[in-house]
Amino acid sequence: MINDSLANGDNCRQPQWTESIAVGSERFTNAIKDKLDILAKGREIIETDTEFRLREESVAYNALSGGKNDNIGAQNTYYWCITH
């Protein structure tokens, strides 16, 4: 399977693998969720046509950062007053 993907050029990032904690059968993803116990709180199992995925719900980054994307360079600086 890996060699086939490399040979046909289908070797790009695939979100179902990179954005999920577990991908596979319903039994497998439920087992992983059970093993994670409290760490799986807030994560849900999503069913697709071909598999089940254990993942967190996507949240907009701006909602977490308050929408502030300014440069913090000057706010993160302390100038020393050094005299000789």
C-alpha cells in the first residue's frame, strides 16, 4: 500500500491520518477512546464512508486567541537602564 502510494504520486498529506487520534473500524476507535479515558473527553467518533475517526471538533483559532494577531515584539521586551 505504501509503495503503491509512492509509485503513483499519491503521497501528499491526508487529513484523515494527520488530524485524527485514531482511524479504523468502529471497534478500534472505541477501544482507543476507552483507553484514553479522561484524555478523550470532548473527542468524538466520526463515521465516514470507509472508516471511523476519533478526533476533536475543529475550533476556529481566532476564537481561542481573541482575534489578536498583532506583533507582540514591543510588548515582550524589557529595556534595561544601564549607566556607567
